[in-house]
Amino acid sequence: MTCFEELKRRGLIAQLTDEKEIQELVDNGKATFYIGFDPTADSLHVGHFMALCLMKRLQMAGNKPIVLLGGGTGMIGDPSGKSDMRKMMTRETIDHNVECFKKQMSKFIDFSEDKAIAVNNADWLLDLNYVDMLREIGVYFSVNKMLSFECYKQRWEKGLTFFEFNYMIMQSYDFYKLYTDYGCNMQFGGDDQWANMLGGTELIRKKLGKDAYAMTITLLLNSEGKKMGKTEKGAVWLDAEKTSPYDFYQYWRNVDDADVIKCLKLLTFVPIEEIEEMEQHMEGAEYNKAKELLAFELTKLIHGEEEAKKADAAAKAIFGGSADSADMPTTTLTAGDVDENKQIGILTLLVKAGLCPSNGEARRLVQQNGIAVNGEKFTDPKGLVDLSEQVIIKKGKKVFHKVVLQ
């Protein structure tokens, strides 16, 4: 099975400009390709996961990745898939985020011996002369055509600023620059990037008379069509300080039955034949086995095998009723959080532990029998929890959380 065939069997391919040429390049290790990452935070998150996995797959097949860090495009922000303009960041924040991204990416991509390179588009975008840019690049872009793309259409109602309107031109220029300076012949990205990627291939064709190629990968959506990687606490981060290995494991362990096979195909390096065989016999307990495999493989990819084993053991101990909670996510409270009897209201406790975003949501959950404290259902929204010893809260059927008093 070739690399391209595996991409198809895993369901990774969404759209591409020239299937025959892309297949030829990828399968023969002749693709010098790039994927862009705008540094919108100080950590990568689950939304970046598929792109990183794709880079790793292609590099393993002998192709050369270029990681493009958006120190320049991050100054504007991509309007694609956004209903509002992104918050503008300072140059210092962007530079800090770029360095954080570099460290995390080294876990996925082999940068040794020129097998991959990382570049920052701030190096060429921030010093461009505006008039020169308009004369050299702007003449190749039709405003009518740009406005026909979905990434701009969806912003008409709330308004699209000229500031953001330039993003497609900047991303297209990136591809042109990487083509001329590094021989980059291909761009990959999420399916919501299709319009921006076409802009780059067209610019290279019109300005240089050369062919370059683009392919988008399937967006990571759940069975309801919503982007995966969000919890009540916010994004699922790849940084252990922002999302612990245990919480990361638990996120994947708790995916819906309808999503587990898809996630195994898209995100893991479990052989596709093994996953397809598993898919033929998915019923009952087999779903839980598949989820455990998914959670373990992804945690191992991000945090290493030791952390994956610890998270797996902790989860199995909790589901099996063991008292071992060493690796369970924990909230530590102080004397100021409780009364003189070391007690705290259940609603306040749920909010402080991050298990509910508000008292109202906590009350609803308690009243609907969604909370257990130390193995006992807790149904009184006015009730108090004794923190003289550690407390284990169970939310729903799968989420466990430890609370201790300092």
C-alpha cells in the first residue's frame, strides 16, 4: 500500500488540485510541502493534531516538511471559519508563541540532517513595502473571485474588515516565497483553508508559469458536525501544563461511540488494516476497547509512553472501582475556600473544580443526578461537602476529579 492510498483509506483527503500529480510526488518522496501554523496561543491544541500527524506520515514516506510559523500572518489573523475578527496580539506575544510551537513540534517532526525545516513568515512579510506588494502581487488577485469564496461570504453579515481581507494575499505570497526559496511544490492544510491555498497555486502559476499543488485534509468533526477538541474548561491543549496527560487521555477515552473509529483512522498510526478489522466487529464492549486504544496511542504520541501508561492505569483503576487516584486531575483548595468545619457548598465546589462553568449549570447537574461524591449520589443543590479528607467527584459516567484541602 502506498502512502497516498493509505491517506485515502484513512479518510484524510478532502480536496486536491491534481490527484495524479500529488500521488506521484507523495508516493515517490518528491514532495517538499508546507503546512502553516499561526501562533494564536502559547501551545498547540487538538485542532493542530491532524496537520501534525499528516506531516509525520508524509515525512515517514520520504517527503520533506516545511513548518511555516505565522509570525507575520499572525499579526492579522485568518478570517476562515470565524464569525468575528480574531483578537490582535502584540509582536512580543506572537514571538513567544512561535518559540512554544517550535518546541512542541519537535516531538512529531524530525528536523535532523535537513529532513525538515521550520521558517517564520515574519522574516519576509513584515518588511514588505506596501506599494511594491500591490504592484508585484496584488495585480494577480480578482476581488470578485475572492468575494465568491465561502471564507469571506460567511463574514458578510457581521462585516469583513479590509485588514482581514488581505489574509488570503499574504498566505498566497507565503506559498510563492517558499516555492522560490525552498523548492516547496505542495501545500497541505485543513479543508477550511481551500480558498487561501488555491490563491497560492494560482499566484505561482500566473507569476512564474510553474505548477504547484494543494491538498486539504478532513476537518476533525464529531458525529454532530462540531469541531472536536473542546471541553467545558476550554480547548484540549498539547502542553501538559495546560491539559494534563490524564485529562488528555480522558478526553479521547470519552469520545462518542460514533467517532472512535474515525479518530483512530485520522489520528493514530495503528495499522489501517487493524482498524478496519476492528470496525467490522464494533458492538458493546468493543467500543470501550477501541476508545482505550485511541486514548493510549494519542497520549503516547503527545506525552510519551510512560505518561500514557500512567494515565491508562489510573483510568482503569477508577473505572474498576480502585481507590488509586494518584494521576487523577486534582483541585487544591485552601482554608479560605471552606467554612470552619472544612465544608463547602456543592455548587461552589463544582465550579472551583472546573467541572461546571456556573452555579446554574452545577445546580442543573446535581438535580439531574449527574454528580456523585465519594461514590454516593449527591442530589441536594444546597448540600455541603466535607473536605476534612480528600474527595472524589464523579460527573456523569466517566469524568472523575479529586479535591483536596491544603
